[in-house]
Amino acid sequence: MPFASIRIITDNVDDLVAFYERVTGQRAERPAPVFAQFSGPGANLAIAGAATVAMLDGALTPATNRSVFIEFEVADVDVDFAALQLKAEDVVLEPTTMPWGNRSALVRDPDGNVVNLFSKPVGI
């Protein structure tokens, strides 16, 4: 079964789209004001307004994630991290080399979801 996407439900579609446009360097596809999608190799990232899941009776609550990372592999973590120009409260972990060799920076998107920008060690 092919992996299709991760969807973030939000009350703030426009701000999340703007953030992920900065992270990915690409424009979101916006077929409707309450929905956006970033397509790319590996997986798609969708952003949808809470109204799109209203029939699920509160099964999804915007801005409450504390268990999932949204990860993007980048060529240079330090450069991409600096380009985001984040406020200090949006930084979870500044660019750091992890014990397993990846270089990672963890930041929060406008809804508080943790985003990992990472690069693998050269040769892996």
C-alpha cells in the first residue's frame, strides 16, 4: 500500500501554508481556501481547515499535536534553519549533530507542530 500523505488540520490554513512554503521552497497547490497541498518525492503534506473534518465530531483538534515530527531532508540544515528567521520561542533545537550522525534543527510551525529539518552525514 503506497503512502499518500500527512494532513494537518488547522484553524489557520493561510499561516500554515505560508510557513510550509518557506520550509519547502515551493508554492502550495490551493484547490480551495480551506485546503492546500505540497506534493513532492516521498510524501505529500496536506493542510486543511477544521471545517473539512467537522463531520468527525471532534476526533481531530487543531494545534494539539505533541507526538509527531514532520520531517524534511535538506542539503544544509544550518542554511535552511537560518533562512526561516524564526522567533526564539519557535525553536525547539538549534542545528545539532545527533548521536547517529544526522544534523537536525527542530522548530515549531504556527500551530505548534514540531518540524525536523535534517541532513544525513556525507556518504549515507
